[in-house]
Amino acid sequence: MNRYARPLTVGLISASTLAYEILLVRVFGIEYFHHFAYMAIGVAMLGFGVAGTLLAVARPNRVTADSWFVWSAAMTPAALLASAAFVHLIPLDATQLAWDGRQWLRLAIVYLLLALPFAVGALPVLLSLLVEPQRAGRLYGASFAGAGVGAALAIAVLWIALPARALALPPAVASLGALSVARIGRGRALKASVAIVIVLSALAIARQPWRINVTPYKGLPQVEAFPVSRRVVEKTSPIGWVVAVEAPAFRHAPGLSLSYRGEFPRQIAVFVDGDIAGAVNTPAGTREDDILDWLPSATPYALGDMKDVLVLGAGGGSDVRSALVHEARAVWAVELHPELVALARSSVEAEWPSADVTWVAGDARRYVSAATRPFDLVTIGPGRAFGAAVAGVHALNEDFLHTTEAYVDYLSLVSDGGVLSITRWLTIPPRENVRVILTAVEALKRVAPNDLIDKLVVVRSWATATVLVKPAGFSVDEVRALMEWAGERRFDLAWYPGIEGPVDGFNLVDDPILYRAASAAVDGEDARRAFVDSYPFDVEPVGDSRPYPHHFLRFGSVRTFLSDRGSALPFAEWGYVALLATLFQSAVLAAVLLLVPVALRQRVGSRDLVRVVGYFSAIGLAFMSAEIAAIQQLTLLLGHPIYAVAAVLAALLVFSGFGSAWSDARPAQGSRLANLALAILLVVYAAVLLWIARWLQPAALAVRVAAAVVVLVPTAFLMGMPFPLGLRHLARGDGERVAWAWASNGFASVVAAPLSALVALQVGSRALLLVAALAYAGAAIVVARAGNSSFSVTARSRAPG
């Protein structure tokens, strides 16, 4: 085998498995919900850890390892094909985990099926290290570099292929790796096997053997079950799978007044990743001039003329049409998904061909940060489906549109006398609306802190609540106009300047929570704190360092939630519960598949092994925690999680590969310095990374991506060094130590994915960076206490076995 064949194979196999990991994140986001992304990361680490533990326990000699290297590379495409094909045959319903034991078994089977290609794909990487330990850094670096390329390929293919078809990319890339070893391997069986997997990979590209099965709890399968429904548009991009469905029975009018008696326009339902994103009028349908004035989101127009209107999250364009119906002079519509912009724009221009509407396809926070003109109205609609809001399935979605810093930015764009309007779905008991009220008042304290009671109005319908914020304050005439407008539509004013107490309205409630929330928010910090602490859900305003405005379940309430399924079901926060289930399942499977085999095979209890376990567990936890925290914080900079995932993974993996290769020429004791440097850098990141993201937000996307990569380069380079240096310093080629190194690092990495998500959810990404820093500092302490006895070991340590 020539000197380039093995690194090339390692790079291609790593590219295929990393691309599969990223595509699984997208597929899980479509089929289920965002919280399953952490399962995709966890199973990747589980597969890699199982492969390492298997080899460390088996300890094959170099001849056997070379043979296994060739066959594992040849079988990786087959494992990728089988995993994608068979995992969709498992009828998993994660919403039943709390009380259906069969779902836990199915989840475990899904875990194992998904981990299979990562285990098989990790074998060539690890076997290459056994065969050529003198080139450990270069081979490990080829793995990192290949994984970085795979991340870029996964993002690129999503621009041209639907997610289900994009799953054919990883087997195709792995087939190139199999082909590279077939040229140098021996035996007809090997060449025949490679030929078969190449043919199967080609067939998967031509005709995919799997399909996306969207959970019935999302809107797309529900609307497609309507009579005579049909898809009229289906487009894809890395940031979303957009589907438009025409169904005569479909109606979308969030919070529509029950007093409305007019005509309903014909609509086309629009979905992003299976969730409702709005509706557009059919080309032959009637205009909706009348109905738009009977929605709670039209409340600010009761105050008078709103000439310049900024719509954030335009969706299907209903809020744009509402602005035009209410005689806005100019409208700026910002929507993240370019496919939605195209659909909404065609619908609006067909109805108002001469309207002055500026369409912007991009991140709303980035647009707001760069805007220089004031607006009479800045409005945000209810967004996703009511059912999703009730179930809490979006609890783990990073959403920078509803943080305190975001509301401050919006208020800074409001003109003198202008209004910020935010409409959200109502739940019982209210959660999201309460947080919106508290966040809006918190933002007001920073922008216009005087006379808060006069600057807030809350309008409630049967299904939604609209919060109006006016920094200049509402006049008596404006309040009177709002009361008349709301009364005609049977909407209730839950809070307005001059209100003396909760009043009985048209939509009766057992407890006037929206009134109590607004009253506590404007009465001062003591009243606000007492309300927040006594409320059964977590409704504290969130910031950019903890951008989870749709997460409301307190950690201490989980037992109560699970104890009585009958009463808890209406208050479900399934994203959080699914994350806890993923963490538990990850820990159990990782322990059984990684730690137990090593414990049964190897001696335990020596001080050296304790150091090995402590060191490699620490760096596994630290790497994953830093990666997830960086992805979250750079999402604010890059505008979408998928861009942040691509940039962070590409930068971390490629430059970690460079660092790993460079470590070959460094003395083993350099691991202590590398870990200390990483700890210091991550503390600095915790202090300044979000500030850098906000400072660079107005720049062009290419500049922001380049800045993200540059910021990550020094840390990424150093992150590639602790593992190979630790193997030389602490494991020293001893099979027992290597086994425990792989097992402990794999276990920590598997558990770290959902655990890091839980830490970020509870205390924020800044704290997660500090956790990673502490872990690296702990690894440095372990190395320091190991003494100088192993400092003489060089890069030419013998291979285990």
C-alpha cells in the first residue's frame, strides 16, 4: 500500500460518515422535531466508541489489522445504505416514551441501527492507527480533514436534492473509499464485494430505497389527509424543506374573531420541515381584505395610520397583506426561507401589483442590526402551528427572534409614536405569551424605562394574544380606539394603560394570568421576581446566550410531569422530555457497549488506569461541549443553525486535523500545555464570542462565515492535539490503557451530546463553554499528576498488540 492510499481512504470514509451525521440531523428535524438532532450526534459518537473499544479489547496484530482495514472500508457503504433503509421501518413514537415501554425498545433499536455505519466507518480510521502508529497524527488528521469536507458536502447537496435523496450521498462518497482499497487489496471476494456496494450506491442515487416519514403530530401529514389535497410546490435548501399543499378544506387564520361572518379566501398551506409556516392565497381565490381586519394581529392598525411597516418572519405573507389592506405606504417583509419568499411574493403581487413591498430573504436579526430607518410598526406573527406550541416540541429550537436583546433591537427601530406588535398562540395555562410580556417590559426598561404602565397593551382572543409595545406611551384616545375595535370583534384587553384590575371579557378564563404577568412586570423587580418564582412554568425572559424562548418546563417539575399522564398531557413539554430520554438511553447504551466489555476484559483499579479514564473522559466531554456551544453562539452570527453547524464542524474538524498531524513532531508532555491553552481560550470565548457575533451581524454572509472560521482556527488547531498526545503520554502503547482510553473517551462523547444540550438549555451557552474549559483544565491536571515517567515516550511508540 502506497503512502497516500491509507490517508485517502481514511479521509473519504470520514467524509461519508460525517455527511451522514449532518443529514441525519436534517432528516430527524423533518421526521420528528429538533430535539432528535442530539440523538444523531450521540449515535455517531456511540458508533465510533464501539469500534475503538472493540479493537482495543481484541488487540489484533498488524497483519490482521491491515486485513480488517481493507474489509471495513469496503463494507462502510453497505452499512450506510442498510442504516438509512432499515431505520425507517421502526415505528417509533417518541411522544409515548413516558408510559409505553415498547417505545424505549424501539428507540434502542433505532440507536443501534444508526450507530452501525459509524462503527463500521470508524474501523478504517482506528485500524490505520494500529498499523502505522508512527503516522498517527497524519492519519488522525486525514480523518479530521475528511470529516470537514463531508460537512461541506452535506450542506451543498441539500441545495439540489431533497433530504431523502440526499441520504444517497454518504454511501457514494464511502464507495470511493472502498474503491481506493479495492485497487490495492487482495482476493476476488473483496473486489466482488466492492463492486456490489458501488452498484447499490449508484442505485440509491438513481432511485432512493427510503422515504421521509413525517410524524403525524406535524401539520403536513394532517393537511395532506384532507380530501382532494395535493402538493403543488416542493423545494429544498439547507435551511428547510418547503412544501405547499392545496386542500379545499384548509383554513389558516390564527385567532380569527368568532364574530366574523364574511367570506373565507381559498388558501394554499405552506410548510417548512413539515410544520405549518403560513398560507398563501390561491391564484384563482378571492382577496382577504375583510377577514384580515378580524385577526388579533391587526390590532395595531386600530391605532391609526401605519405608513411604514416591517414584517419579521413573513411566512406566507398574511401580515404583508394585512399591512396593505390597512393602507400601509411601504412594507418591508423579512423571511429566512427564500422559497417562502418566492411563494408569498407571487401571491401578494398578484393581488397588489403596484404595492411598494420590499422582500428580503435572510435572517431577521441580521436585517434589524443593519437597518438604519425607523418604522411605524414592527410586527411578528404567531409563526408555527398551535399544536406544536401546546406540545412544546420546539422547546430545544434555538430562536434568537424572541430574546431580550432581540426585543431591544426591534424597539430601537420603532419611530416616534411607533409600535412593536408580537402575536403568539395561547396555551392553557399560558406560557409563551407570559414570557413575551415579561421580555417586552424588560426590553422597555433598557429603551424607555419611565412610566412602563402606559407603554404596554395585551389583546387576547380565543387562540392568540397580541402584545403591543409603544415606547412613547399610549394616549387615552388610542386606548379608547383599541377598546372599541376589540369589543366589536369580541377580543379582550387583558392589559392597557389605566386598567384597575382584571375584567370579565368575552373569552372567559379561570385565572387572569396575562393581567397578573403584565402587572408584575410593570410594578418593579420585586413583584416580577415573585410572579416568576411562583409560576408553575419557567417564564423568565431569555437572552442570546440562552436562546430557548419556547422552553418552559422547570427541571424540578419533570417528576410531576411524568407521575400522572392524564393531567400532565395538556401541559406537555415533549422537547425537554425527549432530551432527558435521549440522555438516559445514551448513557445506558454507551456503558453497556463501551465500558462493560473493557471492564470484563481488562484489569481495573490501578492508578494509571484511573488517570487514563479521567483524562480521556475529560477531553471527550470538553470537545463535544465546546462544539455545541460554538454552534449555538455562531448561529446568531450566521443566521441559521445549519450554517453554524457547517462552519463550526468544518473549521473544528479540518484545523483539528492539522493540529493532530502537527502533534506527531511534538513531545508527549505537550498535552498539558495544549489542554491549559484550550481552557484559557474557551474562557475568553465565553466572555467575547457573543459580543463578536453581534458586532459582525450587519456584515455580508461571506464576511461572517470567514470571521467565524478565523475565530475558531486557534482553538480548533489545539483541540486536535490532546487525544494523540494523550495516547502517547498516558497509554504508551499498552493495550489495556488504550482500551480504557477509547472506551472512556467514547462514553464521555456519547453522553456529552445530550448533556451539553441540557446544560445549554438550563444555563446557556456561555456556561457550556466554561464547562468545556473546566474539563480541559482537569485534563491538564491529570497529565501534571502523572509525573515525568512517561515523558520519554515519543511518537514511535509500538502499536497495541
